Amino acid sequence: MATRTTPAGAVSPPAVPAAWTRVWSRPVGWFLDHVVYRTVVTGKANIPAAGPVIFAGNHISFLDGPVMFGASPRPMHILVKKEMFRGFLGKVLRGSGQIPVDRSGDRAALHTSKKLLDAGRCVGILPEGTRGSGSAESISPGVAWLALNSGATVIPVAILGTRQGAEHRDHVPRPRRKLYVSFGEPLSVQRRKGEPGRASMDRASAAIRDALAGHVRDAVLATGQNLPSTGAPAEAAQQQRPPAVAGLPADHH
């Protein structure tokens, strides 16, 4: 999955990971979730059994991607910042079919992801872009571009417990900690006839952001597991959730 350079010096998209990369890494993901940690997984029934899927998860810890990978009933290729593709870890990431992404702006990774989705595979993305509170109040527009241009189903994923309280963003949770992964209801975003491209992107981004943020709040309430560094009890999430508004477009969740 090495990045290739064209004769003119331009960087081409990373090669599409081979299907075999998903095979050996699946047991590793399961081991992480259910042996190293105790991961409670809900919402698997929301995931389509076939066809392209974008898993969009909130981001609180460097473990979020691997934990989401291990919890999913379908294998996925996750967008991972390119700085992680070094040394032994880099070999593991490449060998398991993950996709390096330049967070300063990387169309190549998106185009590689689209090729995977066009082939009916699954792509995982943490659209907040960096580790934070995980509330998904803002997300990168890249996930909207990918959803609009691939037609893939978007599954919001709430990941809780990988970082708690005031733990540092680089904190490694102790083994056997209870983690939570919840797969939300599927979301589909499509371009509308006559709608400008920018308007489609803005609408799709808002729909995905609202679906993910709402699902994270629901997961906090259901599990009692707070987001890190908020200091607010789980019950307060209900007060933070905006009231439902009648007449929202069909692609809002």
C-alpha cells in the first residue's frame, strides 16, 4: 500500500489494499476488544450485511480506530494519520490494510477510500480529525465528500471508555477496562437535483455531524459512561441534546 510518485513528481493515491489484508487482522481486533479489554458492543443489526459502508466514529483516544475495527461484524479499512506509518507499527498498519492520510489536506486518501467503497468494502473514519472530548460537535467535510461520491451507507459509531475523566490524550487504558462501542442507525446522503456542490457538501456534513453527535449523546445516556474531561454526569446529556425539529430533511438522523 505504498504511496507512488508519478514521473512528473506528483504523488498518486496509495494503492488499494488487497482483500487478504482484512483476514489476519480480524482476529487481532477481536482479541484487543474481548481479551485485552472488555468491550460491550451494541447496534450490530444496524450494519448492512453487504455493500459499501462508511463507519464514522467519535474520537477520544488513539485506541478508537482499533476498537471500532474489532467490534464491527464487517472488516474495514480505517483512515489513519500518516505519521503512524513508521517502524513496526507502520508495517502492521500497512499489512492490515489501513489507509495513510495527511491531515493537512489529503485528497489521495479519499480517492483510495472511494475505490474501496466502489468495490463494496467498508471504510472507517474518525471525522473529528483529532482526539478531543468525542462529542462530535464539528467534523471534517471529507466524510461528506466520501458519502456523496460513493453512495455508501453511513453508520455513526459511538466509542466510549477508551479515555476517561482527565486522562491524557496519550493515555493507555489498563487491560480489562470496560469499553463501549455502539453502532447507530444507518444514514444515507445524496445529491439533490439542481443543488450546487457546495450546498450538497454542507448539507451532508451537517447531517452526518448531527447523526454522530446525537448517537454519542444517546450512548452516554444508555451506558452511563461519560465523555472525557466534561465533568458532567451522564444524565446531563439529555439536557444538552437539542429538541427534535419537525420537517427535517430525510437524510437527517
